[in-house]
Amino acid sequence: MANDKLSPKRIGQLADVAEMYYIEGLGQSDIALKIGVTRSMVSRMLTEAKLQGIVEIRVVRPFRSDHELEEAIRQKFEIEFVNVVSIEDPKPDKLVKFLGRAAAEVLRKQLRPHMSIGVAWGTAVSATVDAFQVMREPTIKVVQLVGAQGARMVEYDGHMIVQQLAEKLGGEGYYINAPYLCPTPEIAQSLRETMGIKETIDMGKEVDVALLGIGTTETEYSSLYLSGFFSEKEIKVIRKNGVVGDIASNYFTTDGKPYTDEFLDRTITIKIEDLQQIPIRIGIAGGSAKVNAIKGALKSKLINYFVTDNLTAKMLVD
């Protein structure tokens, strides 16, 4: 159902009933007497108001942080900032949404006028942008850090993630209008030197904050495998070389050492040396399947802010 199919009078009636029920706290029977309809009619009007988007219900579950685990991770991995949120349900779909909410709050606290945010892609980054509440600060720029995926899944669509965050800020988005993975190194280099693309890549080197997921080479959770860039055979090859994960397609082994491969010459993404120069690099990840990747990421120093959950944190310190 859509609002534009209703008359202004009907929209006003639904809004009046919704305000009496949700804001003024009147019961459905009281509303029915007040406007001269039955109680069941009021119930139907409230349902219609939800379906029409006149009423939006948002449940804000308070966060509980585990400060002991935060300190343990800070000391073990020598990282600047850690946010460990306590969860009860470790299911992957609920976990990523919960971490997204926590990371959105961490991001919000870092933002100031005239700053710029670099954005990668993946489920955790997408969940963070989804959870980010509207914050009108039109002087903030949002910059894409990794080339376009052309993926069917929103979580892997870098353009859409940048656009969504820019709209919530009321700021401007800057896009890399080139594929993440090119057929040859020569094509990738030519695109990197194209004026519009080069401008965004150069802007990415100068951002104040980077919003980053931590990828894994576990096929069930690998963004590159799920989005169709890697075959299962290719994932197995790099795993044999000790690669456990990546950040913005900068790969590393379990001890945090960077991994180099000729296929990386075909990628269009922020380079490791440029990523390391960004002042605030927020990494978001959780779940048992990502523990090895997270360990490698923390040791690599590609992130200096880390958002995770208590169950994952326990596995990291143990």
C-alpha cells in the first residue's frame, strides 16, 4: 500500500488516531468513543497507519559493554579503541544487525563538520549504514574506497552504501565508477588514472574516518566468494598460502602480514599504505567463523578501532 493512493483526509484521520494511541496514550475504546467509530475500526485504522508508513515503530535495545573484555583485547593486540557489546543470540543475521547498531553509534561519536568518511562494503558495513540514524551535517563527504561490485546483494553494492550514508548525513557522496576486479592489470591501471575515478581514489587517501568490514576466506562468510568474484577453488588456493582475511581487499595472514598476489594488480581499491594513514579505521566483525580473520586484522594494524561482541571477544582473548 502507498500513501499517494489515499486522500489527504484519510491520511489525516489515520494520523490523528495514531497520535491519540501512540503519543497521547489513549486506549482503543476511548479513541472509538471520541471519533464515533467501533473499537475494531480503530484497531484496523492503526494497522492501516502502520502499513501506510504513517506509523514507524523502532525498538531500541540498550547496549551493555563488557569493559573487562575490551581491556583484554586492547592489551593483547595493542589497539587504540575497542567496543565489546554483550549479546544473547549469536545467530549470524541477528549478530550482524546488532554489531551494525553498535558501530553506527561509534561512528556517530567520531563525526564533526567538514570531515570525510571512507566506506568499504560487506554485510557489517551495510548493517552499520542501515542502523545509522539521520544526522544532518551536509559538510561531511562520503567516499567510496573499493570499486563497484555490480552485485545483486545490497550488502556488496558499494555505490548504494555510499549513497545511503550520504543521504542520511545530507552530505555528498563520491563514487568509484569502475569495477572492483578488472580483466587485466593494464585495464585496472588505465581506470585508476581516469580523471573522475582518480579523483575519488585520491580523496579516499585523505579521509578522516574509514568504515571497514573484516573479510574472511571461509567460503560461507567470504564477501568476495558470495558476490561471485572468487570461485571456491580460488579461495582454497589463497587459504593454502595462509591467508585468513582482508580489509578493503588488502589481504593478510593469521599473523597479520600482508599477502601479495598478481590478481591484486587487477583490483581497484584503497592500497594498504594509504589505508594505514587514515586516522580512525573502524573494523566491525563478529562470529566464530571470523575469529582467525579478526586476529589477523588486529595484528595487521589495518584497523585501530574495533567493534565486536562478547562471545567473539572471549574467543580472541582465550
